[in-house]
Amino acid sequence: MALWNARLREIVLASPVAERAAPYWAALLGGRVASDRIELGDDTGIRVVDGSECGLVEARFDAGPETIARAQQLAAGQDGTSLVVTDPDGWRLRLDPVDVVRPMKLPEATLSHCTLMSETPMQQRAYYEKAGFLLSDALGDIFCWLRPNPVHHTMAFVTGPAVGINHLAVELPDAGSLIGAVDRVVAEGGTIEFGPGRHIFGGNLFAYLIDAHGLRWELCAELERREPDSPPGLHTAEARARSINLFGPRPPASFLEVAGGPGPVAAA
């Protein structure tokens, strides 16, 4: 297996007020607006489109030959030069074929991962493993973190009462940049829901916020990198409580009980 089989390059978000949402998210996350796209670090970004509700339309990946071959076995549809797959929970992934997946650089705030709620996270895990993702860690059958490259997770799934977003994430270059990002959120009138802290699984520093549109974002730094042959960490569900924050303070009830966004949404 190649070290880099796929790489999350872009997410597509819908909003009923796309023309206002794009500059808001750019300011909040440290990006730049270019037409309908928020440009983040290393050619990653967020495309903002019109939609009846605010949420995730699709995730777009640069995909190497192995990932493309796996997707074809999953009955992917062809859309121009892209392959499109829809996972069991209805999330849409667009795979753009490349000969070689370029390793991630981290010069500034860069698109990182999607953590999504599922009534059947282990079914999601099985699907993504068929697509070539590797399991990094699992908490019993309630939480799993998966990767198509060395970054600890690009897609993760946690048990929830319905399909939805838990959080979307950008990664910062280092701890100092994370604190600067938190300062920026506050300067933009936002508040931090949980953090700063450090997760045990993934090892990353974190700060979570819920934006004005009801989406939860994670600002993270120092996210673990793994080799393809690294064995997954298999943990009991009881380890979740202590794993959330190595520094100690527990999350507020909202973090555990309130969704960070709806299930899959459609563009207008």
C-alpha cells in the first residue's frame, strides 16, 4: 500500500445565504475568499454553494490508483473525470484521479478531516476499509478513526441518534498557531465550546466552536501521523471519557449531546 493513497482536498458546504456564509467562514477559519471557494493552506479549501439548509454536500479527494480501483469495486458512478461514491449513511465522496497523491504540507490553516455521527459507525468503518482507508483507532463499536494516508484520521464516525455532522476540522501548523486561531475566533465574535485541550487518540491539541450557522468546527494541531503498517489501537468504549481531554476538564453537555450539523444536504 502506498503511503499516500488519497488526500482530502475540499469540502462542499451548502447555505441559504452562501454569499454571506463564505466570507464569514473564511474570517473564522483563517482562509481567503476566491469566488465561491474559501482557500485554505496547501491548495485545500471549502466550496460554498446555495442550498435550502446549511450542511455538508460532499467531500472531495485527490485519489491515487489504488483508491480509484477500490472505488470502482464499490459501484462508483462516473461524473466527468471524477468517481462519485455514496457511503451507507448517504455521505457523498468525489474522487479525482491523480497518478501520485501529493503529501500534505501545513503552512497555515489547512482542511483536515470530517467527523460524522452515525447510527451504525461500524458499518461505516467496514465501508471505508473496503475503500482502502486504514483504521487508526476504535473505541469499542461507538467510535472509529480512519485514514487514507499518514494523517491519523480523515474520516471518523461516532455513534449518534441520527446521521449528522459531529464536527469539521482544520489543522494549524503548531500550538502557537492554534492559540492564534482561537484569538481570531474570539475577535470575530465567536466563542469556544470546548478546549483548548488535547485528545488522547490522535494526540492532537483541539479547540471546538459552533459557528453562527450551527456547524461545529475543530481547530487542531499536532495531529498524529502513522505508517501504513502501524497496527490500529483497539480500545474499550469505556475509554472514551478519559480519552477526550488529556488535560482533564470534561466537555460541556452540548459537545456530547448536540449535533454539529445535519445529515447530507443537497445543493440548490
